Amino acid sequence: MANKAIATEYFRNYLPEHVSAKLDFSTLTQISDTYLSDQLRKTISDIVFSCEKNGTSAQVKICLLVEHKSYPDKNTPVQIGGYIFSGLQKQIENKEELSIIIPVLLYHGKGKWKYQTLTALFKNPEPEWNQYLPDFEYVYNNLGDISDEQAETLTNRFLLASVLALKHSFEKEWLKLNAQRILLLITEESEKLQKSFVIYLFSNSGLEEKAIEEILQFLPINLKDTIMNTLDIFVEKGKKIGIEKGIQIGKLDIVENLLRNTNFSTDKIAELTGVSEVVVKRVQDTINNQA
């Protein structure tokens, strides 16, 4: 999503039309960390963009906040509300005109998750008290509600590969049958994006070494080399360790990089990397002991 072409394609397709039709996507810009409050920087799992409205002489900025979830969490409206008010507070501190923040929730978990707003979290409140709740809507992008045929209409091949990989991330048999096809979709992207995709795909697929080798067998040589070089990052001792165990080592490397280079919380890093919070804390202890 930090890639402007990919982010633009995502927002064009998955924002409601009454929002996307009024945005000038040529002005879409990722907002730097300095814009975010300390609270938002520590907890947000994705990134924030700004975008201008179409046909306006004044600089009317819209902030697009993307939150990503791989499991149902009924309290997410509270989390999103924190993001909104934290972002607005930062705008005030920066002495800016207040810009509306449109939250987008991207969900790809296997559990069913029904959309609900903040008000729904309160059981049997006094009806006249609802006016005191800071209720709001958000864009709910549940990939489980999007058919593969609908996803295939995306013109950005890397975004298509990513949507399919996220949508089927918990379906081992589907990945075994389709991994080669979605890997072919990323052949024209930069090596950096290819490596990121490979790390995600193979660290979440649960595929055994033999299945991975079969998938790689008929890929173009350049893509195959990139994938093998990426997998080699995880495998210090090559075949003695094996790809599957090497991927677990790779997860620890990702945990360490997130701890050293972000302010993400322990539970957020655990969610993003698929390891337990205990493992994250052990890596943090190791880093602290090296200091």
C-alpha cells in the first residue's frame, strides 16, 4: 500500500463510489509518521494517506486511514475511534484546518465478522443517551465477501495477487493449487515488492518444503531466483534446516526489524508476524541485552 499505484487501485475499487468519485487520486500522498500522534504511531498496522477533493480551488484534504485485521475483534470501532480523534488532535497541534478522516477496515480472516458501529457495543442503553456516543461509520472491506471473479477485475496485477493471497491465506489446499498462478502476477514488480510478497505468502501458507519446490519448478527463471534468494535469507544452513523451519527463522528476523525500526506494540507485532507475544518479548529481551 505504500506504493502509490497499488494504493490508488485499491481505493478506486474498494471505497464507496460516493467517496471515490469525489477524490483526485493524482494527489494521493502517504502521510509521514511526523503527522501521526504517538498513540497512533504505536498501534496502527497500516498507513495513512491524504487526498484532495475533485474540482475544489481550496485545499480540502481527506485522510484515508487503513486498518488491517486477520481475526474478528468486536471492539475495533473503539480502536478506529481512537485513531480518528488522535489524528484530528495532531492536525490541531500542526495548526492545520481540520480534515475529515475516512477509516477503512480491511479484513481477511476466516471467522465471520459482522459490521457494527460503536453504538452497537453498548447493550440496552437509554435511547436518549445515544446522543452522547461519538458514533461514526467506516468503510468495511471484507475480502471474504468479494468473489475471486470480482477480484480478477483489478487491473493492478500485484494488488490482485495480494488480494487473493490475503483472501485465501488460511486455505492451504487453495494456496497449493494457486500459488504458482498468483506468483506469476508479480513478475513485473520490483524485487523489493516481490520479496515482501514471497515472505507473506510462504510464511502464512503452511506449505511443506516439497509443495513449495513444486510451485517454484515452472516459474520464470528470474522470479524463481528472486524467490529462492528470499527463502535463502531464512535458511542459514540451507537444506540442513529446510525451508519450513527457515521461514520460522525469517519471522524472528521480521519481529526484530519491527522492534528496532517501529513503535508498534507487542501485540501488534505478534498479529502482523503470526508469532506469539511471548516470542516477541523474548526477541525484545535479546535486543535489550545486546545494547
